[in-house]
Amino acid sequence: MGRKSSFTDEEIFRCVAGQFAVQGRFTIDALTAETGLSMGSIYHRFGSRDGLLAEAWLNAVGRFQARFLDALAPNTLGAALDAALATPNFCRSNRGEAVLLTCCRRSEFLLPDTPADLRSRIEKSNVAAVRAIRAFAAAVDRPLLACRLALIAYPLGAVRLYLPSRPVPTMLDAEIAKAVRAALAIERR
């Protein structure tokens, strides 16, 4: 029987994200140096470097989407502002994961050699967010495209002006809020 790992998957994912925040990439060698885990242990757990990166990315997606979906849940125009601001807020409080999310795209993990179970989880990674945005658009009677721009494109584009090389400033929130209000025709609150 093997010995119990001293690092949880979450802790390993944080190390991967931390490397991305500092170096814009990660290496297995740096991960083994930081965690003390053996290279064999990492490969046994995640299959490959790409498998580990995909798992870390999925973890970051899940953590971000939980905040986003929570903020959007009331399905009101006011909730749209909170949901849009979930992006820069997440970037400030979870810099490593935010850098990982902005540097890696879903399509990069959907390769021919991606294991079927991992491929399935990656393919389903945005299902809940897509459903929530559609429900929001219907609830507030706004075009789906306007909602997608307000909730995803504007906040993501704004934080990508800064990440990965610089922190996301708080003054960006006011500009994102202006774009959301304009896209959804929301009167100032």
C-alpha cells in the first residue's frame, strides 16, 4: 500500500496557478521542488503534464463560475453588475488562477489524446454558465448577445489588458460597470 500524499489536489492546483502568476507557465520540475512530491507521484495522479494543467484549469473554472453564478442567480439587472464584477474581483483575490484562466483556453485541452473522462468534463465546463446566462436574458428581457457581451466579453477583455503581467486595478470596475449598463440599457443605480 502506498503512503498517503501530503498534498491535496487543490494544493497542487494552487501551486500550478502560482507558477503561472509568477512565471506565466509551469513546469513539473518546479512543482516537485515546491511540493516535495515525486515526479512519478504527479504523473500517477494526473497522467501527464497536460492532464495536470487541464485539471488545474478545470478547478479554476469551477471556482470562478461558482462566484459568477452566485452573483447572477437573482436574475435581475442589478445582479448583472455583480456578476460582471465577479471577473475582476476573482482576478484580484485569486491571481494565479486568474492568470491560468486567461492564459489557457478550453480548446487547448480538447486534444486527440485527452482521456475521454477529462475531455467530457472539459466539454461540459461551461454548460451551467451558458444556461444561467440564457435564463438571465429571458428573465430581464434582453438580447442574449447583449447579455453575453455584458457578462463575459467586456469583463474578460478588460482584465486581459492587465493579466498576466500586472494586477487588475480596482478602478477597472467602474469602467466595466459602465459597459454593462450600456450593453443592457440599465439606468444608473
